Amino acid sequence: MGVVIPFEGSDQKQPSLDPLIALTSTDMVKVNEAILARAASHVELIPELAGHLINSGGKRIRPMLTVATARMCGARSDAHVKLATAVEFMHTATLLHDDVVDESDLRRGQKTARLIWGNQASVLVGDYLLGQAFKMMVETGSLEALRILSNAAAVIAEGEVLQLSASHDTSTTEDAYMRVIGAKTAALFSAAAEVGAVIAARPRGEQAALQLVDDALDYSGKQALMGKSVGDDFREGKITLPVVLTYRRGSQEERNFWKRTLEDGNQTADDLIYAQKLVERHNAIADTVERARHYGDIARDALAIFPDSAHKSALLEAVDFCVARAY
Amino acid sequence: MGVVIPFEGSDQKQPSLDPLIALTSTDMVKVNEAILARAASHVELIPELAGHLINSGGKRIRPMLTVATARMCGARSDAHVKLATAVEFMHTATLLHDDVVDESDLRRGQKTARLIWGNQASVLVGDYLLGQAFKMMVETGSLEALRILSNAAAVIAEGEVLQLSASHDTSTTEDAYMRVIGAKTAALFSAAAEVGAVIAARPRGEQAALQLVDDALDYSGKQALMGKSVGDDFREGKITLPVVLTYRRGSQEERNFWKRTLEDGNQTADDLIYAQKLVERHNAIADTVERARHYGDIARDALAIFPDSAHKSALLEAVDFCVARAY
């Protein structure tokens, strides 16, 4: 349990991911080369489909975390490059399967792979990338990294099934919501950072600390996006934390409104404006941001046990950046 | 290169899988317990959906091979039980994804999971089982077993994509056909047997030999089924080895027939009978059986280097059983 330091800094320069990006750039060139090399196959459809998603402008924050924590912990060999690539492949495989499950047509503003090549190819290429990810982990020879990432793979899939079971269910509790987010997204962020420390052979206490950092990084970033795109989420019937809070704090009549619009998917023109009014009335955005801030505080405490270094500073600033996005 | 011993034995008692089943029964009780325990989750849909397929009467030949080869190689601990369970989970995950890709309604005479719970749940529970499989491999601490099985996972997925790219293509060569079969099915059989030897820490030469045994086991069994269910395969437009041989040996007119019926899926009532006539005319069933026999011979040679034991006898008889099924 760390001491929670209140987040203040509105009159300082805006926090940014740039230091993290700059510090990891040499390693990330190698990661990007490995991504291309490992998505190759004599079966042409595989690099074609995988390349579409790989080149679609994702920020590669997960492999960046692996690289940064490995360097912060003094990694010398290039094993962390393989692990970072494996982490990105796990993420890519999840996105491919996600788009099939959600029947998504767009991702990062581009047509999804399933829309171009079909659901079948997306499922199978996802499986292929997952297999390649495990092959790379094995090549590093780190059973501990394999343990962390195979566990993350199972947790992610479990979270996806949980979300599928609970989709459009307005009676979702904050706890259940946090479990889905934790499993679906935070699990891989945590694992990405943890294996960076593992491959640099640092003590387990520091590894656990890093897990918290990245729970926070993800949670706060995610919340920020949710707050801003509430219109899209509403139209898609997604149960976000602001909705969870508003629903539980509302009257029976208000709950009927949420049931009609999100569970039954029955929406009229004015519903979005009313939804936003309810969210505001129950202070749900502010409280969501408050939670992001709380996790940011825990993250910075977790990093405090590491000796000062450029990588540590960059990670601290990345935490601030994510929290700041929520405002 | 082993000496090929011709297969004869029509006047002996029929070969059977019973000795293999009897010898592995104690270990298989543990495998079955582990399967139930590891398919568990607090997300109810997971054990529900996984259990449907797990309890649908598969023969569990793959984990049986892992157990048999481990025992033949003198395994003492129970690590091979974990690996056998992981192998079965990899197989189950593949079936779940396969049924989604093939849009299958029936498997082993029962409704497929995707028909009951939907494609989405089938994809995700498959992912979950794959994650659990890797967790179990990690628990055994054998990087070599992890290497073999993660490689198999990538090869299987690659084979599935290749099949998807080539489906309904009558110009498939025997070589391409063998590559799909090799990747889709033989890869896991090979890996299942190989990890049995690995976990018992036997020399690499024996492990490679076992790989051949199981390529053969699968190939011959698979061919047998294909020969017998050619009607179903024909209606589904599947390119089997008898079709590959008949197509390549036929006239231009005959090839047009195959293109119309299998590529374009345009079939009339009498087409199946004509198809069977063509297959017979070009001796394609007999030559398919001949290939199964050839692989059976190689398999028995491969087993010859192991000292005599009950497990070795049971595996030899299993080879004969698979070849005999082709007649």
C-alpha cells in the first residue's frame, strides 16, 4: 500500500509520451523489424492480413512498456525485443478476434481485416500470430516470462467471454465493469511491463510494482477515451463506467431509460442529449476521472522504489500524460 | 531411412486400439480430471461451452499418444499428464475455431458449440483453452515441450489459412494437399508424441522417430475416413486425396466436371455417382490406401529403435489398426 500523492501540476508544462517514445526508439526499430519478420509466411494471406492491422497506425504502447521497463531494470541482451514483439502480436491477435466478435467495420479509422478478408481469415490469422508470439517467448528461454504472458492470454480471453455474457446489461456493477476492463486490457499492459523487468532479471517485488503502474496507465487512458466518445459508446450500447455510476445512482424511471436505450437498443433522436444530462446530473464523469487520478497516484508510488533514471522519468511522465488526458 | 516392411496380416486377428487404451487408462483418468479442472472458470459460459465439446465422445487419441510415448520412454513424474491435457486443449480450441470457419452445424453427430452459443463465444472460449494449454506447459517447466507445442500451434493455424485460401480449388496438387493435412492434423499428432518423449528426457533421435510414427498414424486414419465418406466430402466440395489424384489423371472434360461440382458447387442428382465412377476409373482409392500403407510401414520402422515394451507393442498395433481401417 503506497501513500497516495495528490495529482497537481496544471500550471506546469503538459505531460507527454515523447520522452518515453524517444528513449525506446532504438529498441522499437528492432521491434518493428521483428514484427514484420515474424508475421511472414509462405501462405500469402497471413502477412497480407496481419500487415493491414500492423500498419494501421497503432502506437505500440505495450511493446514500448516492455522495452522501457527492461531498460530501466538494466537489460543488456536483446531478449526484451523478442518479448516486446510477442506482446504486440498477442495484442494484434486479440484485436483481430475482437473485431470478429464485435462485428466491427472500422478500427483506427480504417476498414477492419474481417470486412476485407472475412471473419474466417481473421480468426485463423489471429491464431497464427498467437502461435508466433509463444514461439518468440520460448526463444528467450524465460519460463517466468512465459508464465506471465500465458496467464495474461487466458485472463484476456476470460474477460472477453465475461464481456460477451454481460453485454448490453445495464445492471453491471462497477466491480464487474472493472473486472472486464482489468482482464481485457489491463492484463496485457501489466504483463507487458512485468516481462520487461523479468527479462532483465530484477527482484519480484519490483515486478509486482510495475504491474500496478500499468493497470493505472491503462485504466486512466481508457477512462479518458470513454468520457470523450460517450456519444459513440451510447449509440453502440456499451456499458462504460460513467453509465455504470449513473445507472446505479439514478431513479427507477432513469434506469428504465438506460434499459430501453442500451439493453433493448431502442434509441430516438433526443436520447443522447438526455443521456449526457443524466451522466452530468449524477457527477459520473468527474467521478470516473477521480478514479483515473487515484490509479495514477498508485502508479507513481509504485515507480518510486526504482532508482532515478531517464526511463523512470519517462514512465512517470507517461502516467501523468494518461491522467491528464482524462481532463 | 528405414527398411520398408510390407504390411501383411489379413489372416491374423484384427489389430485394435484396445491395448493402447488399456495401457494408458490409469494416466487417462488423471488427464480427464485435469481437463475438467482446467476448463473451469468463474465465467460460467466457459465450462458450459467447453464441456459440450469435451464430453461429446472424442477418443482423446492425442493425449493418449503423449501418455504412451512418455511411459514407453520411462516417464516417472506426472508432468506428462499436464502435457497430455495441454495437447487435448489445443485440439479442442482448434475444433471450436474450425467449426466457426467451416460454418459447421454438426460435430461427432451433435450440434456444434457455435450453433448453440454462437460464433463469438466459440472463438473466445477457444482462445481461453489455448491460454490454459500454454499455462499447463509452462507448469511442467519444459522449454523443449513448449518449443514443440508452440511451433505446432503456429503450423496448425498456418495450415488452416492455407486451406481457406485453397478451398474448393480442384487444381490442388498432391503436394499442396499433403501440406495442408500435414499442418492441420499431423502437426499436433507429431507434437503430442514428441512431447511425451521429451518430458521423459529421451535422446532427440528417438523424438524425431516418434514424429514419423504419428504422421503416419494420422495420415492413414485420415485417408480411411476420407475414402469412406467421399459422398459427404463431395457434397461439401472438399478436395481430398482421391479427388486430387483423379483430377490430375483425368481428361479435360473430366476436370471440367470437377470444377463445376467442387469449385462452383453446382451439383445435380447424378453427379455423386459419376464422381465415384471417375475416382474408381483412375484407381484413386487404391492408391490412397497404398499411401496409407506406405506411411504405416515407415511408422513401424520408426518404432523399431525402441526396446520392446508393452507400450511399444500397443503403439505398433495402433499403427496397424489405422492402416487396416483404410481397407
